[in-house]
Amino acid sequence: MFEPHGLSHIVTGDETWFPFFILLPKRLNRMWVDGQADRPVVLRPGFQSQKRMFIVFFNYSGPLVVDILPQDTTMTATYYVQNVLSQVKSAINEQRPKVSTSRTLLFHDNAGPHKARVTTQSLRELGIQVLPHPAYSPDAAPCDFWLFPILKDRLTGRKFDHIQDLAKAVNSELQTMTEEDYQGVFLKWQIRLKRCIESNGEYSEGL
């Protein structure tokens, strides 16, 4: 496992969809009803509901990159390298100009664009080492078990008419999280990885 000072060299990030109107999560819609009572009406997002993909990277100190995938496009390895990793590199260089990316450890999941040859080659050129993501632990990454759920919970019930308004809200919520919050989640992440090792990589969720 990592020592606390070693955690400062780790960068993690992922992609997620943010709807322009976020409904209450299913767990909050659960309720007991009498057998004779009508089931309560629950709103569900329509197939055509407007949404955009956000890519967020952060480290021990806080957010590094917030990128929004252009409308009507999909995440590709080329976009990931040219638009996302390039921003990550610039953010690290600004934060640690003497070290640059040479000692950076990157933790992202096993999505296709992350494992593509052009991506792995670019990371090698930057001197960034990729930490392995457990294959059967879908919520092992800090974005999945902490950051994205918190952001979506905080934006629940708010409606946005323009992507600029949604982006402003996401960035505003990111800035409300303190450095202690980010440091704390990396320590929790260590515990999850330890449990994954102890289970020999077996499927685990909701640790």
C-alpha cells in the first residue's frame, strides 16, 4: 500500500453522464404502500433526456481537470489523449514544475479509450505509471464510490437549460470540497484496495 506522502503523486479520474435534470436516486423513492393504495408516481428520465459527459480528474490536493465531451460525440482514445491527458499533464506541471509528470501514478478504469495503444503510448512518453484497476470491482475508483455520487446528489432536483449552467454548477460543487476531503477519500481508497487484495480480486461492490 501507499504511504501518505506517496498518495500525493496519484492522479485519478473518470467519465460520467450528468443530466440537465437529475432525479432522486431510486433508493430515495422506495416506500411501503398499503395493498389497496395506488402506487406513487415516480418520474423517470426519458430516452431523449438531455445530458452531457463530464470527465473529472483530481489528486490529493483537489480537482485538476474538468472537461466536457462535445455534444453528439463519443469518448475515443484520440480525444482522451489529445484533450484530457494533455490537460492533466499541464495541471501537474503547474502544480509540481520541478517534478512534472515523471513520478505521477494514474488510476483509471479499464474502459476501452483508457487501454488503447495510443493512450498507453502517450502515458509512457509522459513517464506516467498506470496503477492496475481491479477487474471485478466496479466501484473501486474514488470517482465511482465518492466523487460522482456526491456531485449528483447535490445537483438532484435542479434543472439546467444550458450546458454552461450545468458546468458552472458542477465546478462550484467541486470547489466546495476541501483539501481534507480529497485527502480523506484517498485514505478510504487505500482501504478498498486492501480489501480487494485480501479477497484475491473477487467481485466486490459497495465496500
